[in-house]
Amino acid sequence: MTLRYRKSPRLKDFEYEGAYAYFVTIVTRARHRAFILPRHAHIALAALHESLSKQQFTAHAYCLMPDHLHLLVSGTATSRLTDFVHHLKTISGYRYKQAARRPLWQISYHDHVLRREEAIGDVARYIWENPLRAGLAEDWTSYPFSGPRPFPECS
């Protein structure tokens, strides 16, 4: 039997530490529509807010879709994205499993480190408009599982 190792999606020579902005997507296990029930969405959002505070990250935008979470976050000089995502997935996954009796997240996540020329407002708008593109809302400000509110970059 040949062992196959998954290639890490992280950048090889980047530490993911410091005052960078990141666009992160975390997908549910087998694309299960875990967040159809508001109580399950609230589990993930509570964990998100705890992880932001504990890991010293700021959320510029987030959107919890039925089967994935989009985040636009930035850290401080000592913040580590890998620690933030690990904390978020661990506590939300544990609480969700207690409530729903099934695992929540797929292994790993997708990240994109924003470059200087990429506008945070443009990425935030893309995240907030996700429910519109999916037909879940007619107005991005009315979707209950996105934020933060108010939307300062788009006023």
C-alpha cells in the first residue's frame, strides 16, 4: 500500500504571522449544509467572536453560508493566522458536534494573503454579496449571518 500525503495549501516560505490581512474560506465536512439551522450558525459565530478576541484578530467582513464560512481578517504584529483558524475550528467544531452529533469542518482551509494593492473594501463586498449570488438574500445588509455590522467600508 502506498501512503499519500496531502500537500499543504499554506505558502511554503510564509509564516502567517504579523499585521497582514487574510481572506479565508473554511468549508464544512462533505459540504454538509450545517448552518441551515440558525442555532448551528450561532454556534459558529460565537466561536468566531471568541477566536478573534483570543487570537488578536480583527474581522473586517464575514459571511456564514450554509456550507462554508468566508472571513476577511487582519492580525496584530504577533497574531498567527494558523493559531486563529485552529482555535476557531476547534471550539466551533466541538460545540457543533455536541449539538448536531456530527463533525463540522473539512480538514484545512483556503487562505489568501492580501497584497498592498488589494482593497479590503472590495474583498469585504465580495464576501457580503455571497448570499445574494446564492439567492439567500435580496439585500446584503439583511442576511443574518454576515457582518460585522454596520458595514463601514460600504456606507
